[in-house]
Amino acid sequence: MFDWLEPLQLFRLDTALILTLLVVSVHVTFRVGIMSLAPMGFAAVGGYTAALVSTKTELPFAVGLLAATLLAGAIGALFAPPVLRLRGIYMALGSLALAQAIVVLIRISDFTNGPNGIAGIPVEVKTEYLIIALAVAFLVLELGHRSHFGRAAKAVRLDERTAEGLGINVFRVRFVAFTAAGAIAGCAGALEAHRTMVISPDQYGFATLVIVFTYVLVGGNGHWAGPVLLTWGLTILRDLLQVAGGHWEDIVYGVLLVVVLLVAPNGLSDRSLYRGLRRRWRDRGNPPSPKIDEPAEKVASP
């Protein structure tokens, strides 16, 4: 289907699709007011689980992918209660500590081959599989966005105490979101492992996390389409800027993000932004009618 693309272009496309899954995993936690820095840890769990299943056993790729997704989700469910008891920056630091602990454990373990990683992973992932995985994720996100759970998630994000007053179980909503985010990140890690054929603890570092969080913050948490479309657009832009060479990529990329944050502080998926733009455009096309001047003095009746 994508044979007309060059190998490098196809690899960049696959990387962008896998990165989109990581963006979706972070967006799920943002929807309920959680700033989780654990997606790279869950991606490491998924990547190494799929790699070990493929290299140590004769099980098919689908089994490894399912095992990676379920294990990452299970770890998310296991550590969700202590992490969700924290608040604000402490919750973010707690989730980051969880991710770092996972990566350190992988680095010092013998069965994961330590810092050397795992090579020779069979290539089982095609672009069509990535598109199908994203389509399923988008369908689930849209159904969740329109469901009672989606409305409860929005209420929890806007005001936790008000949501509790409305009878919403805040912990359960955040628990489900944290667990689902772990499973999605684990799936993304498994797909990446089978796409790159080699993994190591170094690739689950802070640099990728910064990129993912940038896409989610600028895209906004109003709707999942905002971060997703921004991820695709900026990925294409980065590829075009790399052709120019030099430091143009970092300069243009940074300026663009700053401008977007100034124009849309709540993200590009904020509906109030587009309502304001439509109102301004409508007012521009229909100028206000001139006011009739009132008499300077009113004559009093005798």
C-alpha cells in the first residue's frame, strides 16, 4: 500500500504514527487533570515485553503485543493508587519516579540484557497495522469523549470538588484513565520495538517525553483531535526543516510553539478560541450600525 514511499520516508511515517499513540496516552491522563510523566516507563515495559516474547519464544507477534499492552496496563493499575494520592507537582514527580524506576530496573536486569538492550527483534509491524491500531484508538477515544465517562472526566478536570459533589467517583475516573494510559503507552512501545528491531534503555529518556508533552499541551485537552493533528503537522514541519539544515529546525519550531501558546493558551482544541475567531470574522463582515446621537439637553416639560 505504501510501496511508493522511500524507505526513509516510510520509517518517518511509522515513527510519527507510533509517536501519536504516546501522545494519545498522555492526553488520556490530561483529560482527567493528571500530569503523568510515566508514559516512557510504560513504553519501556511494552517494548521489552514484546521483544522478549519474540526473541525468547516462538509465539506470534500478536501474542507479544497483547502481553505488552496488558502488562503495562497492569503496572499502571498497580501503581495508580499511590500516585493518585499525590497532588499537583508531587503527582508529576511521583509518576516520573515510577518511570525512572522501571528504566533503571530494566538497565540492571540480566534477562533484559542490561544496558546493551535487545537486538534482532523480528520486523512484524507494517504501516497498515499502525494505522489500524490508531483507528481503533481514535474510535475508543471518540466513544469515551461522548459517553458518561467522558463528561465525568471533564468535570473532574475542571473542578474536583464540584465533581465529587455531583456524585462522581473522582478516584475511579482517574484510576481508569491512568491504567488506560499505561496500556496505550505499552502498546506504542511494543510497536516501536518491532519497527526498529533493536531497543535499549537509553531510548526511553526525557527527550522524547518533552516532545510528547509539548504536543499535548499545545494541542489542548478539549478534544483528542487537537494533539493528534498537531503531532502530524509538526512532524511534517520538522522533516521539512531538516532538509534546510543548520539550526532552522530548532528556531522555527520553537518560535511556532511560543506563538501558538500565546494565541491559544488553552491549546488548539479549545472551542472558545474558534468561537472568538468566528465572532470576530462575523463582526468584520457586518460592521456595527452607527449610533443615533441623543440631544445634548432634554427640554423639561412645563
